[in-house]
Amino acid sequence: MATHSDPLRGLLSRSFFEQALAPWLDRVRVPSLGVVVFDIDRFKAVNDTHGHDVGDLALQTVARAASHFQRPDANTWVLRWGGEEFVAVCCGATLEETSDIAEQLRRRVAEQDVRDAAGSVFRVTVTCGVAHWPTTIDRPDRPGSDFHALLRQADLALYEGKRAGRNRVVAFEGSKRTEEGGFRR
């Protein structure tokens, strides 16, 4: 059986989602579900400039900052999804509350120092994409059945944030398309 936490990052793992959280989301009735997909901006440059050991330190720094938003008692989980990508799942949160969590997370990461072996200090930033059920999903199904659609929407919003300059939060607007192509910055 796969472990439910990422040993290097200390966050819940993708296997936790697949084995425990996804089945739970299929069973329960929650009024809403917010999803934040976030990753480290220019992470390849961190690895290329400072080395993979320092890249791991950057991942740990982001994970530590993100762990402050993990509150299972409030049905909020933060998971390492893979590579430098993370996912926050916010049950019962509105789109605005989910976007606020993403913005707080973005700011918290940007305030953290990463120190390399030579003692040089630098900071990393993250870009966050937000999606929300039922706001951005038109179907009235349970959120668990639409989770992968939410992930796709949040991922689209994340990449819109990258195109717009990084270090920001972008929400997917779904059926409420805006002139900006369906995203709210």
C-alpha cells in the first residue's frame, strides 16, 4: 500500500487523494468544493542554477508554507501532486474563500527564505489556479465525480497565471466566461 504522505515534503500524497479523499468526496454531500493547483515559478531555473538538492529545499520550503493551510478538522487538505505541483482541496469553501486561501498561500511562500549550501539566500514564488464546484462546473453531481474536471480548470487557470507573469492567483470562471477568456485575476 502506498504511503499517504510525501516523506521529503511532509504533505499528504497523491495516493492519499486516490485511496482516501476521492472515495470520501464521492460519499459525502458538501455544499461546495474549492480546488487550488499551485506550483513553483521557474523551478527548472532553481534546479539549473542551484542544483537539485537546493531544488528539494525549495520544495520543502513551499510545503512548509502550504502546510499552514492544511486543516483536516475544517475539511481542507494540501497534497503534493507531483514534481513541483501541489493541490489544496477546500471542502465547503466558496470561490472567494478558496481564492483568499490561494492568495494567503502565495504570499506566505513569497516571504520564505531558501538557503543554498554556500549560504546564499533566495526566495521562490508560486502561481495558483483556482476552480470551484458548483460555480465553475454546471452539473449538479456530487463534487467528487467532478474533481478531475475541477483539477483541469484549476490547471488552466494556473497556466493563465503563468502567461500573465507568474506569482499570482487566477480563478477559472467556468460558464461565467469573461472577456479575458474565462479567467479572473
